[in-house]
Amino acid sequence: MTNDAKWPDGARSAVILTVDFNDDLGIRTQAPDIEGREKSLSVWRYGAKRGVDRLLATFDDYDVPSSWFVPGQVVRTHRDLVMRIDTAGHEIGVSGDACEDFDALDLAQQKRAFDSGHAALTSALGRPPAGFRPFTGNWAPGFAAHLHARGIAWTSTWHGDDLPYYHRDAPLIELPLHVELEDEPYFAFNLAPPVPVGQSRIASYREVLGNWTRDFEAFHRFGLCFVMRLHPEIIGTAGRIGVLRDLLATMRARGDVWFATGAQVAAWWRERCSANEPGHPVEIFERHRNTIE
């Protein structure tokens, strides 16, 4: 699909840099048998040790905003880092309380996880967040309405498009993801317990940069919304941060890219579009779900 209307200030495409700051909570959910393996856990704790500051420095060097997602327990244990992200002018959204797998929770449990994380982040920032992304899993019917009631305006967890769209069961804007625009599938690795389970090897930095550059050029050509999903413990290493810096340099060289937070893009899209186009995948999904329920 081509976006016929220009983005703000005549930009041809939009870029949203999102960061999931989960510390070691995400890997504990993903691979429960890692519990007690301090050497392995240190891989994911590297984000708090070095990765967050390295990402903040990179975003500052290229003068780009970003949107971070932080679970409640990370807000409590790394409040200083969360406040540093906020002070640098970046958006911070909520991500449950402890990187819960939403597929394993019923609606009431999902609400409690969200509310706990939401309360922790609101207390730290002094204002409620506008964005939400769960660590993994799908939310139950009725959860989107709960997000809307708590003041959430946008989410970024679904797929199915290259442009923002509305959820059907609540007036939330979705900023869709693409797996190839994430760092984890390329670089996440641990020997024992095996992460990923298939034990693939770490990808070539040059090839990953080539993939991301080709994707950006295509998104830019068609006037789309390029959403990256990064992790400080993965992209924030001494070598991999250079991959991100090279990509940002390419983007900046274009001169007609709108770098924005998730909240900014969601607000602009809401002003521009009042509904999804006919036959949008989310509309088809909702009709199918209503048929089988």
C-alpha cells in the first residue's frame, strides 16, 4: 500500500524507534530454566549496565526521538535509568509488570499486570503513559477497552500493515511491527539454556545492516511507517551500536524523513484518518473472531 498523503512537513516516510527495556525479566519468561544461571542472566542485564546509556548517546548524536517500553518491575529496580530516559526527552510506555506472557493470562490477570506496571510508571514520571506493548502474547477480548479507559492512546504489538490502523474494539491506534525490523531475531543468543531454541548463530552485522537499509529504502519509497523494535542488551553492545548508527546516518541523509515518537505518529494519524480502509486485515480478523466465539 502507498501512503498518498505526505507525512508532516512534507516528509515522505515516518520512522519510529522503539526500545524494549526488560532487563532480565524477558528472558526469565522466555526461558524459565535460565533461573539461577547468573552467567547467562548477565547477558540480559548488560542492557542496564551499558546498553541504555549507549542508546541514549546514539539517539542524542543523531537528534532522534524514541519510544521506550518498560515493565513495572524494571521501573522499580532501575528507576534512575528510567528517569534518565525521560530526562533525555524520550517517550516511555508501559509493558505490563514483569514481562508476562499474555497468552498464559486471562482477562482479569492481564488487567492486573497492566495496572501494576501502569501505576509504577505513572508514579515515577508524574504522568500517565500513552503507549502500551506487552512482552509477548495476545490480549484477551475486552482488554483493549481497559487500555482505553486507562488513557492509552496507541499500541505497538500487532502486525498486518505498513501504516498505522485502528483496533476494532477500542479507539486505539496500532503502530504495526515487522519481525525483520527487530534486533532480537538476528542477534539473541545463549548457549545453555539455548536461546533461541533452534540455536541459530549470530548474524553478520554487515548483512543485518544491509537488510535494515533495504527495508528502510522500501518503506521510504512507498511513504510508509518504519517501526524498529530494539533492546538495549542486544543492539547496545559495543559492536552492534555501530550498525544502528550507520542505519541512522543513512536515514538522516535522506532529509525528508519524519522521526517521531509513537504518541506523535498516533496523534497525527488520528487527525488524518477516522477509520480503517475497507477490507483491512484487522477488520477481517474481528469478523472471524466474532464468528467463532
